[in-house]
Amino acid sequence: MAIECLVLGAGQEVGKSCVVVTIGGKRIMFDCGMHMGYHDCNRYPDFARILAAAPETTDFTSAISCVIITHFHLDHIGALPYFTEVCGYHGPIYMTYPTKALAPLMLEDYRKVMVDQRGEEEQYSYEDILRCMKKVIPVDLKQTIQVNRDLVIRAYYAGHYLSKLKVLGAAMVYAKVGDAAMVYTGDYNMTPDRHLGAAQIERLKLDLLITESTYAKTIRDSKHAREREFLKAVHKCVSEGGKVLIPTFALGRAQELCILLDDYWERMNLKIPIYFSAGLTIQANMYYKMLIGWTSQKIKDSYTVQNPFDFKHVCHFERSFINDPGPCVLFATPGMISGGFSLEVFKRWATSDKNLVTLPGYCVAGTIGHKLMSGKPTRIDIDKDTHVDVRCQIHQLSFSPHTDSKGIMDLTEFLSPNHVILVHGEKPQMAFLKDRIESELGMSCYYPANNETVSIPTTQNMKISATEKFITNCAALQARDSLQKSDLISSIHLSGVNEDERLAEGILLMEKSKAPKILCEDEFLKLLGTDRHSVQFEPLLPSRIEEAEAAIVDDLTSE
Amino acid sequence: MDGSLASSDPGPSFAKPPGSSGDSGPCASRSSGPGPEVEVRALVSMAGGLYPLARAEALRGLAAVVEKVGTSGGAVECCYGCAVELLRDEDQSIRLAAVRLIGLCAEKFAGREEVSGIGNGDQMDLIFLQLSSTARDMCMQVRIEAFNGLAKMQRVSEGVLLQSLSKKVIRTDTGSGSICKANKLPPKLIFPCAAGIFAHGIEDEFYQVRIAACKTLGALAKFSGQYAQKALDLLMDMMNDDTEAVRLQTLQTLFNMATYGYLSVQEKHMHMFLATLIDANAIVRNAARKILGLVNLPKLQMFRSALDGLITSLEKNPEEQDIYSILFSIGKNHGSFSANVAKHLAKEISTAPNGELILDKHRIQALLIVSISAPVSADKHKKLDIPSVIFSHAIPLLGRISSALGEDIIKDLSYLCHPSGMPFAEKGLMSGEGGRSEFWSVETMRGTHALIEKTRKETNCSDEVLIMGSMRLMLETVEETWAMRESCGIEEIRTILRTCKEEVKLIQLENSYAIGPTSLDILLEKLDTYVRRMKCCYTGLNRELEVQVLELVLLANLFRLSKFGVCSKLMLDKLHWIINQLDGLCADGSCEFSDFSNTVKQTFDANVIDGTLVVDICNFLKIFRLKPAKDFGMLNAASAVLQVLGNNSENPLPYICGLPVGVSFDISLSNISGHDRIWIRMNSGQSIQHAFLELSCFEGNDEVKSCSTVIPFYATPLACSFVLRVCLVIECPSGSICTHYEEHGGPRDSVVQLCDELNVYLVSTDTECKN
């Protein structure tokens, strides 16, 4: 038996994650994402190849046992409505509760952008999304689900979160058919944040691990250092009477920074106000309160006493506060100062060199955030008529969503699978990581390109019965071993004790239509009805005395 | 044979008592019998079994055996090997037990190395790596246990340690590579498993793991300086942790490192330190200060920023008096930096317009303390000249800070009086009867005796130096004043000269103190107080004890005499009176005159010439022998309770400014006889008022008397509120020799406080109306 792994997306690239794995005749699709960079048919995985790989059937529903979505990023879920409603897949779809709650919002948002703004042809309608979501079966963490007679799946916490998008409820998925088992990681994070924990999984016996490798070569420094720099910059700014503007999206980073600042304010006994622009709190914290089980340990612990998302030092911002004197900290949407309220505030505050703007690690080209990060501009044109003189300080702060190369290695080492397949990364980095995994961990590793198939041999366990005599023989042998061992222990040096591998000799008998069994030599002979024949060999070695002597001398000197 | 040998001789000195071993294993309790190797054999085979719970239990059993056996013998190796095999088990409880067992084995190995003296560094490194590889386990308990195990490691090589801090794999020859080759490790361990375990540990999701990682970081610092330095970077980051327990543990770790001298603070760390100094949590602040008091700051700038941080902290939390002692020890640790601070401060003092420099300001106080700490610093070989103006300014603060600094430093500080030339009112500092009121028990006399002996030695040399020094300073002051006469107003110069004159007078007076109170003066005064209390506050002393107490009084007075060699009429009168009393007590022969009293008496009879005594007092002190009393009889301590009902800071009594106010007291006295003279002492600010208590007004018997009475306080201040400190005192009869209070209306003799000072809160009616 083998595991066939067909990579339909995210092979040697980032985007449209989609891997179809065939284990023991069961076909599972992990993620069904779209590529944000393409606007043609390349944006979706080439689903037709699934049918090509399954010659026995012509429709997707019978070709695929189930679809599993790890989290609700568009590059992991974007093609799902297309696959179910347009391609006509009607089988089960699994995702975690938060993913199911948040996915329709993401899909609808993107559909609107696609159709309304770009004027593209509609790939699927809002109704399609709703119909698709109805087919979804939500799963809980560590809940084992029997998809059909052979296939078992289980979700583990992956801790992934991405600053600009709302990611909560990302999962790693374990799938098992018969004795063959594998894990698909999706995107995950091995370092905990203040509001989301680190990935958690058990040590499993795996044949295959399919892992993301976004940061295959990078090793990130400690998040503490980044936090410290951030707090230092903010504290310095407000203590000199400046205002701090933190442009942010509603979910994820805002909560993370807020927990950080709220804590710091409490400790340092600062009285300077922290504001949330209207709308941010209501929408944002709702999901977290709803889905508390998916957050970090600290949040869970404190949740019983007080809601950790009710910040003590945070209050609502009124539009009229913009021109108020005195220091303050303001969280405003949207994140990259691409317009809206954060732009409005930026225009007022950027002109003073006392003020500070904190930017995320990544800004899309064309936004003001991007302009601020590239070099140190003194003047920014907002449109033809207006421009802003930028005198304020800029602080860049990156909270990274993916695990780094250390994290990938740690997880791989912990899970110790027989084979590793890398997806969701760039080719040169993946090649580097493959070398590391093969040389340091001694596992075979692959990084197939899109539409390539990797076949992996699996272990197969067999039930074998043993005869009574065989077992008694083994026990006798073991008893003798133990006796020797006791002698070894009482002497001072006993290096060999743990190295013995209790060997037992027997003969494996596999007959047609009978269960295989192990038996002893004698029994075997009896079964065959023959006598024992023994053949003896007399070793005759040609040797010369002189050579032998020389060899002995050599041995001695070398020692 | 071998077995019984091993069990009867469980290793010479490192064997733990059986009782201390863990009780989890079934074999742990069986200390006698077949010996450890049978247990080990059985448990090892169980550990290889099929069932996870049995495997885990077997490992726990092995741990119990390892704890029990000595360091010698192969059992430890055997257990270690077994644990290593199960380190990667699927079941987390087995991994947990395995990690724990490896930690124990490592301890045993280290103990063995200590005994034999032969270090096996490779083996230690190997164990370190094995434990490290579990520090990234997915199970929280395993991670904690791994860090706990790592903390106990001994003799780990630097390369491995450094690797554990950095996530990036360091490829060196001394690093993990060679070890792996040397020991033919399984391929899993070639993977540099120690990489960055601490970097991960301090970011862990669970605070318990973070605490364990933090402890281990500190514990390993002793092996390598380079490691300690890098570990400090990580620890600094942890001060921003969101859990308070972790922050406190971090500070504790830093404190330990500082205590052992592994902490070298750099400029980039100062920001975090200064932030913790103004933390909202008092425990955090306190811990941060303690560390700061120990570290060595390499740059003047850092020193100054540390001082600024402490001053800010002092301004925010003025109640935290231990900041003063931290300032002192920081100053002491950085002698030349403090000298620099002193120089700047002196400049500031001299340039400040008159009256502008307020000593109450925390900044000035703090800087003064740092400045005066310089001369006691370790780098005495460098000549640190502290401007004398610093000392003269520091003197008034002495009283306030001495309590914060503690006894040891006070002794150090006696040098202050030497270079300072300030006229100084003794009343402010005298402990006299104010403040403390611990009851003196007869049993502690031995302690006093030791104290007396010590003081005597110090006495002889110090007084001469003190007088000479102050005279010289005064002459200098006069000279300076002469030079100043053109620049300053004549009024000012006159004041200075007058002060000098008065001071000279003070020195000339035989029975007065040279300048300011020294530690010796304070001690003498304390001694006087205690002896007086013994004499007055205990009724039912038997004859023998009474004689002893009187001898002590005599001794205390002789000490005062010894200070100047010659004595006044007053002193002599007092001595005569005591000797006469002694005479009276021993007249009927029930008690014997001691050698000491005898000699003193004879000397006094013979040597008084023109009212002065010319004799070497030290001779007397040599003869003095304290006979420990055997029979104390029935001792009754005189005491009193003073109360003002319904008065506290929330409910003050009303008064009208400038008019007398009546305060009603509830007084109860115990063990006061009818002929004792009891006074009530009220004081507020500078004004002290005594009122005599007529004992006939009290109800009750000799043992307990009580009465409630209204006593007026006349000198109410012109303030919206004030605190009246009230206290009951008993007069000590000392013949007709008037010693202490010359003011009319007060007690004639010296007094002893009978109870703690009571605060009575009063508020002006004007303010009450306003509110």
C-alpha cells in the first residue's frame, strides 16, 4: 500500500493550497484555496486532474471521500464554493467551528471585490456560498471523526494567525486509513502570542507529514525584543507629550497590541488614554469572546475572572478628540492607512515630530503605509490637490503569522514521520529545508511542483498469531538473558545491558486463506512431516603465518 | 553476594537517607532485601513492556531506586540507559517520567565526578543535549521537567550552553558535533537539539514553563561568562512578561546572578531596569532595587541613570525608605562615580542662592547619601576627596536616614562628624526617652556587658580626635568668614562667628558633648535610659538585685566621665549620691560591697581635689565584674495604659487656634506605688508640656490604678490640624541633683517612659466649618 499525494496548488509557491491525498483507496482533499495573484483560470486548482487520477469514476463526489479546510484564509478556502457549486462536489466538508463561522464573511467580501470593483464575471454567487457552507460539518479540536468505514480524521490546534486578516481556529489535520497515517499542517505557528497559543499536537506514528514552509530559511528573533522596542518607542513618545497612531485591521493584531499595551499601562501606572476608533471593538472582540477556547492559555485562565478583551485602559475615540492637546494612543482602521479614519487622523498628526506612527511589518504597495516604510519621506501626496508634510516618527513592528524554519524543524522532529512533503513555500528555500530535513533528521523529503504526484510507501502492520510453544521458548530465552544481565549489573561496568535486543527465532508461516502465524522449528518440521537434515560446513581458510603475524602487529600498533 | 554488599554499603557520603526518596515506586520502601540491582532489573524489564501506564510506573520506580542508591555502582547507568530509550515515547506521562529520571541520573553522575575528581564533560554535555531535546515537547509538564533537570546540570561546556540560547545553529568544533561523534549517538541527537531552547522557553505559552526556563537560565550562568552575558539579554526581555510571577522570578534570578557576581549589566539593559524601578507593584520595585544595589555599572552615564531612576522611584513612593540604603550601597560600590556626583552636588550647593536648596527634596537627599558613601567604598586606594560642604549638609539628614541604613552603616557614618563643622543641636537626634520603649529585662544584662566593653575601647581614642578636629575646622571657618566679609552682609558674618563662639563654649564645658552626637553618645544615652528604667520601673527588687542595678548606674556614670577624664561638680554629686545609696543598702551587712564599688568609693573619698576628680577611670572599668543574679524574686514591672477614647486620624478632636484645648484621658497604671511621681508629657512640635498626675485621684489598689481625667494643652499651634504626642513618664529620684529639665513645671529628675507615645489628633474648628 502507498500514499499518493497529488499537489494541485501551493507546490513550490504560496497561494491556492490544495493537496489531494490518496490513502488506501480513500481520496482526501486538504484545503481548497485560490491564488490571489491570478485573475484567470489559474486562480483555481486544476480539479480535472483528480478525475484523471481516478479512472474508475467520473464525478467528484465519488472520487473524493471528504474535503478538509484548515483555516479560512482565501488561499485555503477560496475555491471551495466553486468546487462544490460549479464543479458539483456534494461529499462531506470538514472545518473547525471558528472557520465555519468566519469563512462566509471572507468569501462574500472577496466575491464583492471581484465582481463589484473589478467587474469580473461572477464565478459563484452569494447563494452559492451559503449553499456551500450548509454542506460543511464543523469539528472540534481533538475530536475524532469516522468519515467512512476506513477513514478517520482528527483536528489539532495550529495557532496560526495573520495580522491583516482574521484568523482564528486554524487546525492541523490528522488522517488515518488502516495503518497508514499522515498529518497535514495547514499554516501554523510554533511560538505563542499573547492572544493565541502555540500549535499543539501529540506524538503520532506517521508515514507522511505535509507541512507549510513559508519561512523555510528564516529564523526569527525573539518576539520579546520586538515587543520591547515597540513599548519603548510608544512610552518615549507619550512621555514627551506626543500622540501615537496605530493603524490596524479589526482582528488579530489590534487585540495583540492592545493586550500588550494594556498590561504595560497597568504596570507602569500610566494614565495616558488609549483609544479604539469606533466600530473596532464591537466587531472585533465579539468573535474572540465567542470562541474563547481557541485562544492562548493566559486568556483562557483569566476568562473566568474577567473578560480579557475588556481592556481597562482602553476607551472609545470620538471624532472630536483628533485635535485635542496632550498625549494619547489611538488604534484606527484600516491597517495600511489606505483611507478611511486612519488616513484622516494621519493627516492631522503626521505634521508634528513629537508624534509616532506604528506600521505593521507588511504593507501593500500603493498604500500610504507602504510609502512611509520605503525610505523616510518628508512629503506624501494623497491625491492631486492634497499632500502631507511628514515629520512624525515611524516605527515598524512585525508580528509574524507563520512558523519559522526552527518551528518547522521542531514540529517535524517531534512528529518524526517517515516522509515529509513541503508545500506553501518558495522553491529555493524549500530546497534548502529539504536538505536540512534529510541530513539532520534522516527523513526523506519532497517538494513537488503543482500538479505533480508523489508516491510514498507506507508501513503495513499484520496480525500474526503465535503458537504456544514458540511463546514458551521465547520466555525461556528471556529468563536466561535476565540471568546474564543480573551478573552484568553487579559488576561495576555494565555498558551492554540496554543494548541487547531480545531476539527470538521462529518461522513465519503464511498460507493461503489462513492467518499467518509464527511457530518453532520443531513444530514446523512436524507440520511438514519431514525430519531434520543438518548440513555442516568446515571452513578451510588459506593462510600464511607471516601475514597473520604482521596483521596482528598492525592491530596492536593501531590501538 | 555482590548484591548484599552493595545494599549494605550504599556509597560513602553521597547516599541520601532512604526517607528522603520519593515514595512513588513500589521498590522504594524496600531498602533491605535483595539490593538495588534486582529491583533495577525488574523495573527495567517492566519499562520495556507493552502498557504505557506500567512503563511510566516502572520509570517512577527506577527514579525512586536511583534516589536511594549511592553514586557508585552500575545501577545509575542502567536506569539512565532505560530512560534514554523511553525519552521519545508516544505517551506523555512516560516521557515525563523519563525526563525526570534522566535529571536524577545526571545529579548522581555529577556527584560521582565530585568524589572521584575525574570529570566526564562529554557525558554531561550529552545528557544536557538529551534533556534539551525534550524542552520543545508538546506537553507542558515535560517541558517544565526538562528545564528543571537542566537546572541541576553540572560542568556543561560553553559551546553547548551558548547553543541553547541561540535559535541559529552554531557550528563549532567544540559544539555538539564532536560530542555526537565521540559517543556514537543515535541520529536523532545529531540534530542540534539544544538550539534555542531558552529562546523558546521564555516565550512559552504557559507561565509555569517560563518560570522554569528562567530559573534554569540563572542556574547555568555559573559555568560561563559569555553565556551569562547572553542569558541576561533574554532575562531582560522577560521583565516585560505579562505574568507577574514570571517577572518576579526573573528578578529573583537576576538577584541570584548578581549575588554570585555573574551579572554584568550593559547600557542596553538599563531601560528595562529603570522601568521596573517605577513598576506599579511594590514587590517588583523592591526586587529591582536590590539587584541594583549589587551590580557593577561600568559607565558613569549608567550610574547616573540608575540614580535618576531611584530618585524618581523615591519621589513616587516616598514611603519606601530602603531606597536610601540602596543608594548608599550603590554609591559604595562605585566610589569614583560617587565622588563625581559629590563634586557636582557641591557645586550645586555653592551656587544655589541662599535658602533655595531644600534639603527635604528627595533628589538632594539621595545625592547627599550617594556622596557620603564614597569614602567607605571599596576603592579606597584612590584618593576620593569629598568636599566638606557635603558632610555639613548631610549631618541634619543623619537622623532621618540612619534608621533606613541600619546599624552597621551608622557605625561607618560616625566619620561624618569628624569633617563636618556644622553647629548642631543635640536635641534633634538624642534618642533620650523618645521613640523606643522596649522593656529592659534583667536577663539581657549579659549582652549589655559585652556592649559596654566594646564601647569602652572605642571611647578613648575617638573623643580626642573629635575635639581636635572640630577645633581645627572652627578656626578654618573663622578664617573663611574673614575673607567673606566683603562679599556678604555683616549680619551673616556675625551669625557665623557667634555660632563658632558658642561651639567653642560647648567644647570647653566639661560635661557637654564635643559636637553633635556621635554613635558613642547615642550608646551612652541608651545605656543611661536602660539602667534608669531598671532602677525605677521594677518594684519588688530584692536587696542583692538593687545593689547590682545601682552598680550599673554607677558604671554608666563612670562611662560618661571617662569621656573627658575630668568631671563637673554635678557629676561628682551624682556619683556621691549613688555611692551613698549603695552604702545605705549594704550597711546592715545583708549584702556585700563588690570590689568595684569599694574601689570607686575609696578613690572618691581620697582623690577629690577642688571639686575635680583626677583619676584614671579605665582602672575602675577593669575591675567591674557582673555577677549574674540567681534569685529574681517577684519582679513587678511598672507600666501604664493611656487612651483617648474615640480619637483617631479620621475622628480628630476640635480645637480653636491659640486657645487651650482639654483632652480627656483614660489612664490605668499598674505596679505604681503611692509615692511615685507620675507626669503626663504632651508635646507638639517644639512645645513640650508636663502635667503632674495626682495619684490620690486614682481608684484602685497598688497593683492597678485607674482614672479618667481632662488635662488641658495650652500651646495649641496656629494650624488647621496637628498631632499631639502624649506619654506617661515616671520620675527617677536622684537625690536633689537636678539633671535634665530646667523648665519650670516639669519633673525635676530624669524620667522613664511608662508607655508608648499616643497620638492625639486635633483639628481646628475653622477648617471643620469650611468642610
